[in-house]
Amino acid sequence: CERLTRVALFVRMHKGKEILCVPTGPVVSGLFCRKEWPHLLPIIGVAETPFVRPDGTICQEPGYDEQTGYIYAPTCAFPPVSETPTQADAVEAYRQLEEVFVDFPFAPRQHRSVPIAAALTIVGRPAIAGSIPIILYNANTAGTGKSLATDAVAVLVSGRPMPRMNYSPHPDEQEKMLGGY
């Protein structure tokens, strides 16, 4: 019953008005006993930017992507991605991504690739079977821009800043937090 009320609204009519209610016992039992849902498509995730499929093609059409089980629901307009990019296209794309992080004090300069890898991992997530790497930011002083760098990655892939969560010094709480992610 609890699961059903999380994914659907149940209403009953009372004096000509719809009133929210919980599903009845027969509805819950009937849905629980059913083992197959042939007309319901599995939803693996929702992507807000074009993404890479396992076969290397790019999903650029809004809506349900049958190959991946992702729903592509763009939050803004994106320029079309070439289905046949050249090496020069890749170099230019990297240069443009690197430009976003040019003012961050990465030392050595190659560390600027880490937030780019984070953004590309998110865009490539539907093409990756299994787990993806976690990316952490560390610095030897406060105020170097770790939060700003994560926000830049999030804005690149979703148009919004990164959600925040505090780090717990307790190992059991860390485990719960990471398990939730």
C-alpha cells in the first residue's frame, strides 16, 4: 500500500468530489500477486542532457529511450551532437570543457582533467554497465574552489548547482551515506 501511494494517486468520489484515499485491499493484493507488467517500460534513470548509449550512439531525442531505459527530459536546448565526430572535434570539445576550469588553482595543470572526467562520466553513465567511479575533491587549503568546481560540473550536465551533503567523521554514518548514493 505504501509503495503504491508513492507512485500513484488513489481517489474516491464523495458527494461529487474526488477525495484522496489509500488503495483498497483487493487492489493491493491484485497488484502484489501480479508477476509481469508487459506494457510497462522499465525506467532506469532520467537524463537532462544528451547521453551516450552502450553502442556509442548519442541519445538526443526527448522521451523514453528504449535502448537504455532512460528518459531524456532536457532542461534546456542543446546543440545537436554529431554522430560522427572527428579527432579535431574531440580536441575542440576538450578545450572548451577545460576553459570552464581554467581559473581553478589545479596543481599540476593536468588535475584540471578531473572535473572534466566527472562531467563526462555523468553524460556517459547510461553506457556504463555497473558502478561508476566516485570523484572526490581535496585541497591543502580552504577556499580553493572545491564546491565551485563541483557546481561547475553539475551546471554543465544539469543546469543546476550540485546538491550538498556534509561529510560525517563516523565510519558507520559514512557507510550509510555512501550506500544511499
